[in-house]
Amino acid sequence: MEATIRQAMEARQLTDLSQVIIHTDQGNVYRSYRYHQLSKVLGFIPSMSRKANCHDNAMIECFFSHLKVEFSLLFPMLSVEQLMEDLPKYATFYAKKRSQKRLGFLSPSSFLTTYFKSA
């Protein structure tokens, strides 16, 4: 988990995570002492603030909803191997090309670029 977060920080050239919300849908991770200590050390905000709060989960659940609907339309699955090969392609499409109304019709990557330039 720590390696993944540090890799994401490096890829985005982030040194300050004080405004970053990191989501885990894994209850065992979220409840772990190590996860909460890591959030304090690195300064990120854990997304699930309290039990059964659907608003904490909304963004990632929205992504998974899109994944379930769009993935099969964009990438016809022939096998598990094909699924494993195409999932990263969908993630790239979603992040870099798919415009979203809630982001001013920008892709998530374009929105983040604009946000960090203005911050």
C-alpha cells in the first residue's frame, strides 16, 4: 500500500498530500492501524470517514459503475487474459480521454492539470 501511494505521488510529482483523498474499498485496509499511521505520516485524507456513509464512497463507486457499463462496450472480452490486458487500456481511456460533465467536460487528467496550474 505504501509503495503504491509513493508511486502515485512520484508519477504526479506531488510532495504535499494534505489535500489528497485516498480511497480504499477494502475494509481490512481501512480499519488497519498501518493505514491510519500512513495517512498521518504522508498527510493524505482517508476517504471513508465513518461507517455506512455513502458520500465517502460516491466517486469511486461512480467510476466502477462506468467501468461495468462502458468496458464491455469498448473492449469485447474473449478471455480472462484479454480482460487483464484491456483493463489498463480502459483506465487510461477514462483518465485521459473520457470527458465528464462534473469536471466541466474535461477528462480527469485534464481537470487535474488545470487544477494544479491554478493552485
